[in-house]
Amino acid sequence: MSRVGKSPIEIPAGVEVQVGENNVVKVKGPKGELLQKVDADLEVKIDGNIVTIERPTEQKRHKSAHGLYRSLINNMVVGVSEGYKIELELHGVGYRASSSGNKLELALGYSHPIVFLLPPEVKVSAEMQKGQPPMVTLESHDKQLIGQVAAKIRSTRKPEPYKGKGIRFKGEQIRRKAGKAAAK
């Protein structure tokens, strides 16, 4: 648990990290700005372009919080400098996706289209190529938010194990089941 917390976070060029009052860490970079409140027991230290987090004791609670907040701050630094990207594939006959602005419209075999209004921090694009399943690409600087949005989109039509139809992450393997055996 504590090995993750001990490793330092390197701040890339163009990214600013500040620790404010009430242990609120503010990370600002070319892609955006993120805030995270850190546990009051932990101490966040900034030394040049290195951020370290120190815990007061070896209690299990402090060890787990140490690794957690180190990972959260590292995700913020990576997010504002490089950003995150999640790709979803729509597998199924007649499944379509289209986007305009921050609105995503999906046709997933239901009697009605499904429309998602995405938060302004998430950029969406949908592309359909002949011979390939439709792709929905999400981009954001906030890892938690983009993961939550992608999971919500996937939950509208989860991949089913018999035919493999549904929405899945790019590269995701679905465990397939054998269908009903024919009677003799």
C-alpha cells in the first residue's frame, strides 16, 4: 500500500502545482485546471519540480490514504499536461453514433435514440467507417470524470455474452458463452 505513496511526482514543463489552505491541491496546465482536497493528516510538499506526500504514522489508514492521494495528484498532473482518451466500440447490427458539440446520440436497437448531454470538460467525437464498428471517442483532462461518463455510456447497452452485441471499450475481450445445445 505504501510503496505507491513514497514515489515522487515529477511536474512537467507548463504545469503548476499549488497547495492552498485546508490541504487543497490545485494543478493547472495547458489542458485545464483541477482541484483535490487531500486528507488533513497528510502533508504535500513541493520542491522545485517534484511533489512528495508524507504521512505522519504507519497506521493502515495513513498508509492507504498516502497511496490514494499520491495517485490522485499524479492523475491530475498527467491529465492537465497530456489528457486522457477513452474509445468505445458499438457492436451490433444497426448500431450508430453521432455527435454535435457536447451531445452524443446513439441508436442501439431500442425503439428510441439515446441522447447524452456531456459535461463541458469532456470532448466527444463519433466516427463510422465502412466495415468497422462505430467508434465513440471521449477526451478530457479529468480521469475520474471521463471514466464515469464512459461507464454511463457503456451501461446503456452492456455487451452480452452470447452474440457479443453492445458497447465495449476498445480492445475489451468479452467472455463468450455457448448457445443453447440442439436437442437430439
